Amino acid sequence: MKVRLRNPDRIVEVDGPAQVSDMLAQLDINPETVLVIHDNTLVTAKAMLPADAEVEIRPVISGGSHG
């Protein structure tokens, strides 16, 4: 499957099918630090991704009110 990673922007290939949590483990990514998007839908760590999936992984960015 094709996985687009952000910051820095790059595309890597990962063997599939795979559960999201397994894919993140293969990429050495902490699942609590990213959002995983497949078919324009946010998916959970237990979701199964097909071998031909195109996935985007975005880092979670938090901020607060500046007041």
C-alpha cells in the first residue's frame, strides 16, 4: 500500500493488507501522535487496510488559546 507521510512530505510502500496499528508499527510511528486517513475517512488503529490502499498519515498538532 502507498502511505503518504507528512512533515517531511514523502511516500513509502508498506506490505498489505494490514491493520492500521501494524502498519504504524512497521513505520515505527507512535499511534497516539498521528491521524490515519483512508478514502477521505479517519480510521482507527483496529481498521484493516487492503493491499492496494492509499493512506495518509498526518501528525497531530495541538494548540491553545493565546489569551
